[in-house]
Amino acid sequence: GQNIDQPTEMTATEGAIVQINCTYQTSGFNGLFWYQQHAGEAPTFLSYNVLDGLEEKGRFSSFLSRSKGYSYLLLKELQMKDSASYLCAVSDSNYQLIWGAGTKLIIKP
Amino acid sequence: GAVVSQHPSRVICKSGTSVKIECRSLDFQATTMFWYRQFPKQSLMLMATSNEGSKATYEQGVEKDKFLINHASLTLSTLTVTSAHPEDSSFYICSARVGWATETQYFGPGTRLLVL
């Protein structure tokens, strides 16, 4: 079956760095997405990785290793507004998005 | 950027009535639109995928006669929840994809449905 695993909840301190991991087992791979979702709101697109390596976009970076079925989202200089759920999603061989359950990130002052 | 709107943002209705939710891509033509449902503290659940001008493809367990999807144009898709019941209360979110396959999905702001 297809499976996306990510931690349920993480806590970090304002100004610090946090890494949210995502492992996947899917039938085929056509890219991995990270989305941010604030409570009561729809997800917003953060990043897309299809090749191995690190993609940096401001305070957020996303890494992919296809051979390991592994990705992480790295958030630097954490701000209180970064408190949200972070969703990992993989595009499978049929270009269907398989969604993880999301990681709730709690930022403490 | 790609903007997707949804209307209404919030709706309360009586059990047994039908509710229509609109999803529009404002500044691009969406070849494919997706409808998701999300219950509190749970992840997104894909309900159906619709391509303009053709019938929607429903996920297993989603009743196509209860959740009617119409994708009449490249910028508009509608989801109608027919004969709504309290268990249909949820957060309904649409997304739109610009191109085929690997293109990013852009999400609407969601519609919170409460059925009394």
C-alpha cells in the first residue's frame, strides 16, 4: 500500500531551527510537496522537490532523497506565525497526491 | 500567483437540505480541480477529481449521488452536498491545477459546513 509518515506534533522555540521529517512508500514517484496549513484555513504551497538535494527558499528549505524515500522541511529563525500544521504529499505514478497526516508545529516564546 | 476562491466560506443548513459550494480559479485556467474534505484534527481526504467537461472521478467510499460535482468551465467547479446530514459537517476544500500531472495544486480558502 501507499504510506506517508510524519511526526504528529513537534514543539520548538521562537528563533530556533526545526526539521520536520517525512518518509514515504508509494507506487511510483513524481515529486514531493510540502504545504503549510494554519488552523481553520486551507493549505498553502511551500515547496516541491522532484530531484535529490536541498531546495532553499528564504527561511524554509526542503530536502529529498529518493533512494531513501525521505524528505525533510527545515524552518529557520522560527517565528510565532510559523505555528501551523505542515503537510507532506507525494505525487505517485498516476500523478495522484498521497497526503501525510500532517505535523502540528507549536512555537513557544 | 495562482488564486483560487471558494464560496461560501461558511454555511449552516438544516438536515435534509442541499448545499452548493463554488470553486473558482481567478487568474488561471484550471485543467483539473480537486475536492477534499477535512475533519477536525485529521488530514485532507480527497473526495473527487474533476476535469473540465467530463464526469468527476470519485474516490472509493464517496457517494457520487450525494456529492454532485460539476466542472462546467476551466475556471469553475461546484460541489453540491445533497440531502445533507449532521455527519456531513466538515471543512470542504477545493484545489486547482494549472497544467497536467506534476503541476502544483493551489487551494481555495475552504468552506466550513455545519448541518444541524
